[in-house]
Amino acid sequence: MKHAGTVLFLLMGIPFIIGAGKGADKKLVDAVVAIVNGEPISLYQITQRSEILKQKYPDAKDIKKMALDDLIDDDIIYSELKIMGVTINKSEVDNAIEQMSEANGVSMSALKQSLENKGIDFHAYADQIKSELAKSRLVGYKFRTEITVTNDDIQRYYSEHKDEFSMVKQADISHILIEVPPDASAEQKKRLLEKADKAVAAIHSGKSFSDVAMQYSDDKMTKNSGGHLGYVDQGTLYPVIDKAIFKARPGGIAGPVRTPIGYEIIMVKGFKSSELLPVKDVKDKIRNDIYSGKLDNALKSWLLTKRQKAIITVYNEFL
């Protein structure tokens, strides 16, 4: 489980599969998979959370077990917040979704339309955001004053992560553009997103990025060269694209990511950096990174202790 800050993931990259709204299977919603201190966890919740985790951990073998563990943690956290008199209200969740939509260049109407096109229950999506807010709130109340970061911690981190602290960072990328006309209808947008999803699926199935680019990309300048763009400087592209590229690992695939032009799928071939920044210029960033990591470890340790004391029943026939 990531620390609370990771709630700012790319919204359009979360393909929920089953919605509890139109046509949802009542048995799926009602089937109880587990009970945590008297609170039920349904098969529907497991299914929805599994779809989110598949995007974060595509190679995970037991995704339903991971989803169940995540939801058990949620119930334990909500119970603790209730004891503390702390609530996460609907307006906070709505504001968080709006802020993340803006940060990723996606309007709320476009987000809701995309979810609806995929048959996604917006309420289930909001529940996931509420979960991240609850983790952040618990950490803020319980652990922040207990965590310290020393100068030795900062120097050690700097020595072990020097490749992160350069004045200019560049990424060698290839891309596939699925162009979306400015006047595209909702149905056209749906078809074009499906096309982008097919391109990503082809890459994950083993087809080379170059071949997929030549087959799918609408960028006439690069498609015949397999979509290769070469090195780009950090901070020079659309913010949503820039963020996706420089969070990826060499060889990683990012997208489809929505931009004003269309859907972008990007392969990061590698990175290179220029002059190393002195530790004094990156000290605050390092302190924040270490602090976040220590908070994450404190939360994991606390959850482990609470699990040992909780009354948890799991009906394995559903997993």
C-alpha cells in the first residue's frame, strides 16, 4: 500500500469493470466475503478494488487477496477515526476528485462521461478516494509528531539517490497518439479510447511498441519510425504527460493519458541527467521524501497490530 500522497494518480488510467449502478448484479453487491469487527465487505467491493490494484500491480498473482487486505485495512482505519471523532464527509471527497481531475487535465464532466461509458459506478470510485483521504487523516493525527528526520538521514538518502537530483532530466521516449478531434461526439470519444486501450493491450500481450505504433498511431511524423521521439526535457510537455513519463521506469509504458490533442501512450526507453544539484538545494525535498516513507512504515506497523486484535472472518469460497 502506497502512502497517502499517491492518491494523485492518473485518473483516466483506472478502468473499472463492474458498476453497481445500471444493471449491476444484486448478488454481486450483497454477497459478503468478510466481516471485520462486525462490518461486512462485499464481493462487489472486492471486485472494484481488484480492478484498481491491477493497474498498480499488473504482475500480481493474487489480486483478490490484495484487494481484501486493502479493504480490511480501510475498515480498521474508519473504526479508529470514528473513535477519534473524525469523519470524512462527502464534500471532502468531491473536492479531492475535482482537484485531481484538474491536476491531470481532465474535467469532471469528462471523467464522469468516461466512467459512464465503461459502465463504472462513480460511487465506488469515490469510495476509493475516501479510503486514501482516511489514511492521510489517520497518519496526520497519529504519527506526524512522532517522526523525525536527521541530517544523517538526509545525507544517506542523497548519496543513495544521486540520479534523482540533477538540474535537467531527460527521457528517451516513443509514443502512440490516438487523435481526438475537437468536435468529437461522446460516441467517437468512446471508440477512440477503446482504440487506445487495444493498443496498450497489444503491447502488454508481447507485440513490440514499434509495431503497435505503426499500426495504431495518428502521428504521421513518427509512426513509421515506431513512434520514436528521442530525448525530451522534463517540464517541456503537457503536465499530465510530463508527470507520467518521469514517474515511469526505463522500459515502462504510460497511458493512455488524455491530453487536449487525444490519447497518448508512451514508452520510456531511458533517462539521462546533467549536473548534479548540491545537497543544500534538494534538502527540503529529501526531508519530505524520507518523512513520507517513515509515515508509511508507521502506518503499516500500526495496521499490523490492529489486525492482530480485530475480529476478522473471511469466507474463502468467494476468493
